[in-house]
Amino acid sequence: MSAVPPAPLPADPPYLDGERAALEAWLEFHRRVLWRKCAGLTAEQLGTRAVPPSSLSLRGLLRHMTDVERGWYRRILAGEDAADHYASPDDPDADLNGFAADDPDGEAAVAAEFALFQTELDAARAAAAGVGLDDVSLGTTRRGERPSLRWVHLHLIEEYARHNGHADLLRERIDGAVGD
């Protein structure tokens, strides 16, 4: 049984739209694609690693993007004191590696991880809602930069697009499923 709630189908972003609406539509598209790549799989399947020596898995990608959403929208854009859920200074790759694929409590853990992902998506949308595309963040990056909302949206679209390519290959390896 899948621990992943059903995913809404990714809708094609409008072809004629203003800049903000287009950026947000593409970001939502990619968020849904990642969710859809995980839908219908068991915790064990989600934890299936790519190929040695890579530790990449769909579950790891979901955990990574949960931290990415939190970091860019809450910590950097909104200036909140919001530590990562998974990664830490002692283990910066715990989002990708910090679980056992054959964990006996895996289904419950994955369900909780998807709920947390949804929470971070909601928080990211709320953090961006009242901010203009040219407005700069309240927090700073590791390099001390204060990016605009436009930059954050574009960066997240790029990050999702890259990882959704990984997710395509992982999902096809697991059960042969392909497409958005």
C-alpha cells in the first residue's frame, strides 16, 4: 500500500500569462510532478536507491525539496528562524540519506514526510503571497545575498526541474512509469 497521498495532475502552465502568474504556474507544475512521481509507491520503493555509489532516491528527493522550500521561502525570503527538517551541519546530506529503505515504520514515516512537504508548500506560498517580484528577501543566503522573489521562484523552478529529471529515471527504474 502506498504511503503517498494521490497527486493532482500537473496542469500545463498557461501559454499567455503575466510574469508572476507564469513563474508561479511553472513552480506549481514542478511541485506536482515530483509528488506524482512518488504517488502509488510503497515506502520501500520510495527508498530505492539509484545505482551505486549514488544514494539518490525518490524519498530522498522529497525530503530534500521539503528542506529547499523551507530554506528559500521561510528562512531566506521571510527571514524566519527556520532550521532544516532533515539536513544539519553535522549531516548536510541527511535529507537524502537519513533513512533506511527497509524501515519497518517506513509507511508511517513517509506519510509524515509527505504531510510535512505539504506544510512547507503551504508556508512557501504564504511567504511569497504579499511580496513583489522585485522585493528582496528579509533573510540572507549563505553568501550574504538578499535575492528577490523573482530570483527565488526561478531558482526553485530550476531546482525542481533538475530533480524531476532524476525522479523520472528513478520512477522508471522502479516500475516502468514514465511521463509527467
